[in-house]
Amino acid sequence: EALQQEKYDQALQYMLKEYKKNQVNGYACAWIAQLTQDSSENWNADQWANAALMLLPKTDNKTRSDMYVVLAKKENEKEAEEKANVYFETAIKLDSNNINAYEEKFLQIEEQEETVGKYSRKNYLKMTENICNKILRIDKNNLWVYYTLASTYEQQYSMDNDFWDRKPTKAELEKCKREKEVAIKNYNI
């Protein structure tokens, strides 16, 4: 109930109590990892995620996938890209419909491109298009993806023909532009 009301501190306190009552409760560990992963306080979300992975049923691929995303985010914070990539791959392998894994992977790529210019512009835009298309396969109404794809297609469309294996079609570009306008209008992007 606290989660539904977005009272995250209250939800965290509840999960900590649940964990103290039953220290083999993998779901309590998973929720604690999820609730603390973006906290500025030192909650060691990665340790909670690792504990959850040890305690969760091996058949719960969805929750296990979410824990690998937490681990990947924490490795990104430490600038351990290779380890983060392994965690992202594992998360996606466990649950290929985990949109959060794709979005976090995109944010990793975007940050690396902005801070160190790690990728060529062509590779960066191709990776962006690839991740966005994977998300659209899962959620065809994801406006964030259309916004991102529209920006990517606009950049691709403005570059030399020799630069791309395939340029977006006019129809793809127009569809993304329309969806981008909806995203801007609805989300004040």
C-alpha cells in the first residue's frame, strides 16, 4: 500500500521489518534493493540485490532480472562498464521483456557518449535505434522511445547517405516526429 501511494520511505521501513522477521525472504531483499538503488545514502543496494539473488527462487526470472539491473546500475556508478554490461546481458537473458533493463542500458550508453565520446556518432545512433526498437517490441506506446527515435532519425536523416547502411524511411521519420510532438505536449519534454 505504501508503494502504491509512493511513500517509499514507509515502504522501505516495512521491508526492513519483514527482512528482520525472516532473513531468508528474498523478496524483502529485492524490494530493499529496488527502493534504495537511487538513494544518495549508502544503502548498499548491490548487496541487497546479491542477497536477493541468493534467496529468490531460480524460477522467478522477472525479479532476478530486476536485481541484475540494480547491480548493473551500481557498476555503472563505479565506472565498471564491462561488469555492468555482463549484468545487463544477464538481466535481458532472464527477462527479454524487462523494459527497465533496456532503458538503463540506453542511459549507460548515453552517459558514456556525453562524457567521454566513447562511441563514434554512427555507432551511438545505431545502438540507440536498436535499444529503442527492442523497447517498442515490448511497449508500442512508449512515448519516451518515440521521442528518442525521432531525434535519432532526424540526426541520421541529416547525415550523408554513405554514413548509414539504411536511412529511416520518410514514413518512419514522420511517425516518430508525430509521436515526439505528443511526448513533448504530454510530458513537457
